[in-house]
Amino acid sequence: MKRLYEMIYRWYAKRHVPVSGFFPGWEDTKDILILYESDILEKNPEINAIIASLRRSGRNVTAWGYVEKKEVHAAILPMSRILGIEDITWYQRPRDYVINDLLKQDYDLLLDLTVTHPLPMRYLSLLAKAGLRAGMADTASDLRIMLPADGGAKQLFEQIQLYLPNIKTSSAH
């Protein structure tokens, strides 16, 4: 079945080119979307530390996680959400209400901190309205990072942070 889901995703991805906006540069980045894989307890201390760090630097951070379980207990908040199995279709695409919620906002930067690349998060990365996408090498990202097999979300974020300040953009947008 995984192979079928992957084929459906690839077909979908060919027809839905990522919507890229304008990336203002790291210093002027205000709105960030983080996609991550939630732990089974939905606590996510590593991700919460990353979010807190970005918020301390004055950025608006929205975080969407995914956990492969039927019932998610985390509240759906404007800046935070964890998706579960009930939020996706049989072929692993997020349901329309999830996609509609995602498309309500434009982001300067999308940080795809998923390491195993669950298909529901790959769809969200593809569909989000973001000026720049950063993630691992096999995602729909503009900035692609390679990690060792034992690397996690924290290491991925640290690597992305090394490169983002070096991306130069034209201020005439």
C-alpha cells in the first residue's frame, strides 16, 4: 500500500507545484510555519524548544505536527495543531478542512523538520503558501539539507539555521 500512496503523492505533486511567495531574508522573516513529527505523547520537547527560540527572536511561529494514531488529544489552536489519522484520507492526503486551514495564511518561511517524511506532512509542505521551504533533501524544499541517518529535528533545524542568514534576496519586492 505504501507504494500506491507514494505513486498517488507523486502524481498529485506533479499537478500542484508549490506556491512560493517572496522570502524577505532571514533578518526580516516574521511568519514561520514548522512541520514536524509529533511524539506519541504529543509533548514534543525538542520542537517546543525550537518554537520558543524563534518566538524569543520576535517571529510568529505556527507549528503543525503529525502523529500516526487515531485520536489526538492536543487542542487545535491558531498557532499549533497536531494531525492524526482521522485528519487524513485513505491515500494519506490531509482532508480538505485541514488544507483549507493551512491556506488561510501566507508564510515567509516553511521549516519542514520531519525526518521520516510522513506523506500527510509532505502534502502540507507542497501546498503551503511559503516564500521559502527548508527541509531534508527528499522533500519539496527550496533549501535541502542532508542529515546522517541518526539525525533528528533539532539537528536539522541547526543546519537550516546555518544557511538561512546567507540567503540574499532582493529588497525590491
